Amino acid sequence: GFMVAGMGMEGCGNFGIPVLDSTSASRSNQSSPKAAAAAAADGLVYYFPIQDAKDAGQGDKYNATISCFEQKGVGGCLAAGLATKWA
């Protein structure tokens, strides 16, 4: 399971945006409607890191991430490598 505490906790220096993808095309191309429905129900969880205290050289990624969401949608930002696949 996953526990996401308000997308960041005060004092920890980490902040990001978790996304549950239940519409991935890679899972929708299943051999049967039943298999496709089961795969979509499982979903995938991605995490878009905005700020990480351990990665000080990267800085704040908020504006870049939001701009990508607006221009390409979440799926396009996944393809751009802005997220980490959690499950």
C-alpha cells in the first residue's frame, strides 16, 4: 500500500504530486475486455517530485511540472520522464 501525507510534510524538505493512472494505454490493449478492466482497476501510481532536500542541485521543479501539465497533460509529462513510477 501507499501512504501519502498531504504530498509533503513540514520539515522534511520533500514535496511532490502523486498521480494514480487508471487509464494507461499500455494496459488498455489487453486481449479481452475483462483483462483490460482488471488491469485498469489495478492502476499505476506515479510521483512527480517538486522539491527534494537531498537533491539540492535540482531546485524547485514546481513551475516546470505545472507548465508541462498545462502543455502536454499528465501523460505527456510521464513520457518526458518527470515522474517516478511507484507501482
